Amino acid sequence: MKKSTIWILTGVMTLTFLGLLYVQIMYMENMVKMRNEQFKELVTRSLYGVSSMLEQNETKYFLDQDLEEAEAIYRAPRPAPSYIPPIETRDTTADYIDRPANLSRLRDLSSTYSTRQEILKGQYLYQKGLLNEVIFTILSQASDRPITERADSATVSDYLASELEHNGVKLPFEFAVSLRNGGIIYSTDAYNPERQTDVYSQVLFANDPANRQHMLNVTFPTKSDYIFSSIKFMIPSFAFTLVLMIVFAYTIVVAFRQKRLSEMKNDFINNMTHEFKTPISSISVAAQMLNDDSVRKSDKRLKHVASVIIDETKRLRFQVEKVLQMSLFDRKNATMRMEEEDANGSIDSVINTFKLRVENYGGRIAANLDAEDPIINVDRMHFTNVIFNLLDNAIKYRRDDVPLELAVSTRNPDEDTLEIIIADNGIGISRDDQRKIFEKFYRVSTGNRHDVKGFGLGLAYVHKMITLFGGTIKVESEQGVGTKFIITLPLLK
């Protein structure tokens, strides 16, 4: 699959997932908003009901008070009337405001007249006057009563609980009665408006003067849980969407890695073909020369052909070993023969092998094996291959404008560690490449140089072996200046 196709699919799926998440989030926000508005409406209706019930209680209070006064006056002894007053047909309320006279008149009328219509008319006028007086009293005197008498905390609590339950709000609540300017008259113990985001308020006794009005304030400590309960069914859907996004992202990453790995393997096959083709061709030519009688008769030419066959065979064997190293990366546990090893001695042996090769390029190799304790626990063959690979890379990636300079040193930075440093003055490694050089099949670009061939396994193999030995390896490099590899291994105790 082409990279462009993968990127198009990635873009389409990303937009799809983002759109799906946006729709889910907007739906959740709308659900929360609608639930809040519904809750507010129910609470407002409940608070209005409490206010209405308190006003009805106050009206009843003044009516009872007025009736008690009227009954007291009615039961008081009075002199008998000397005459029966005529019935007046004037429809005036003022005549009945004087309650003792009205009661007496009603009594006299009931005993004198038998006309029921006149009795009902008189009672109506009396009640009308009585109600007018009660209303006037409420308007003029009700606000003078203490709020604790007009709306005591127990009554408010009972009415509030009843109204909330009637409207379907079955949540614990805290309330307070306060002045309009904010001063609290009384409240429940846990009432704290600073801890709540929403405080619902209702004016008590709306007909009171503005400077004497009181407010009923209610908060719901568990309101957020109540609102959340209406959208919790969306959480699994939201979680599944996130899981799908993560899986999709992981799939895309794996697809790119597989594509990159496929490209590296193709490059590996091409390089391997080239590396094998050269020594095989040389051996084939040498074999053909052996069939020539003139070559067989000349000891010098025969020796030269034999040396070519030997050198190319060694080269071919080395390349085959590098290919076989790839099998280590496909095993969870590589077969290791860990044993006590003198790092200074092993490194010195590899350096002696490379000295002639370095000198052929007009360079030199310096060894400063100064570690006082060089004993480590490693696989001897793999440890030797590690040093060999690093020195071989230093030669392959040398600069043509300056003589090759190689420096190998060992030291003990502390009593438990051995440090091996291999430095060169080659072409160097860019910062971007430094992060990838230990990856399998990765090969550093060599610019205009075309004589550097390989499989991209050398440094990956080195990193794996050092890790299996319990150590670490890091690189310090600057393009055009050189490269330094620093290996740290634990000492054998």
C-alpha cells in the first residue's frame, strides 16, 4: 500500500472519529443543559408553592384573630334594645364595620324577620366587611411581625420537603431564610452557598415592602450526581470511541512501521546480493585462471590466485556471518555462553587484526587500555564481534581528505563499571540518524560515497549484545568531525 493511500485513510478516519466525538460531546452538553433547566423549573415551582402556603397561613392567622375578636364582642352582655330599628336598604359596607352593632343587628333581624333572603344579604355584607378589614390588616400590619413567627424553620422545612417531593425532586437539600440584602436570619447546619454552584431563591411574602422582604434560599449538595445520572449511559459509548481511536492510531503506526520494515528488507536484499556477488565473481575468475596452464606453471601467479581465493572466501564468510546474526533479532532469548573475560586482552587482539587494514588507508590506531579492573562477564565471541563491528564501521565511514585516526580506550569510572570508548575522525553521524542507528536494517546516508555497502545490522547487533551483557551503549557524533561510541559494562564480582 502506498504512503499516500495510508495518509488518505488516516485523514478520513481521523475526521470521522473527531466528528463522532464532537456529536457525542454536544449531545452530552445538551442533555446536561436540558436536565439543569428541568431541575430549575421543578425547584422554582416548589419554592413558589412554599411561598403561597406561607401566605395562606398568614391569611388564616389574621382571619382567626379577627374572628376571635368578633366572638369576644358577641359574647359580651348588652342592654336590650327599646325599639326595633327599621331595615335600611342602603348597600354600604361602612355600616357593618362596627362589628358589635352588626352582630346585634343580625341577631335582632334573625329574631324579627323570617325572610331568609334578607338574612343572607346581611351575612354577606358582614363577611365582606370582615374580609376587607382582614386584608387591610394584612397589608398594614403583617410585615411588622417577626419572620420567625410568620415562617418558622420547621414549617418551612416541612413545606419545602413536601413540595419538592410532590414535584419529583427527591434530593437532600439545605436552606436558609435571609434578608434581601443577604443577611441570613436562620439556616440549616450544612447550608453553605459558597460550596454550591447553584442557589435557588424565592421571595417570601411578595407584598411586603421592599426593604422588609425576605428570601428563601435552597441548595442541593448532590445535584451534580443527579444531573450526571442522566448522562452516565453515554460513558460506555464515549469510552468505546476512545478505544477505537487508540486502536486505529496503533494500527496506522504499525502500518507505517511495516512499510518501513518492508523497504528496509528490500534494501537489505539488494545490498546482500551486491555483497555476495563481488566475492563470488572474484572466486569464479580465480578458478578459471587455475585452468590456464600458464598460471599453474608459474608459482608466483599461482600464489597470487590462491591468495585472491583465500581473501574473497574470508570476505564471503564474514558477510555470511553478518547475515546469520539477523537470526538473533527474531529470538526472544539468544543462546549465550557467559564467561569471565579480560576486556583489555580481547580488545587488544581485535586491534592487532585491524592495524594492517588501517595502515593500508594511511591511518593509525591508538590503544589506551588503562582499565585497572577489566574483568567482565560476557560471551567471548559476541563481545569480540561487537568491537569488530565498531572498528569496521570506523574504517568504512572514514573521510578521504584526512588520514584515518582511531582511538580505543578502557577505564573504570567507578569500582563496579568498565567503560570502553571507540572514537574516530570519520564523516560523523547527523542528529536525526543518531536516534535510529541502533534500529534493525537502518543505514546511515553516506552522501556522495557509493563504496559503503552493508545490511543495516551491525549497530543493531552491537546494541542487542551490549544490552544482553547488562550494559549500555551511547553515541556522540558531529558531522565532519567524527564519532565516539561509549560502552558501559558491569564488572564481574
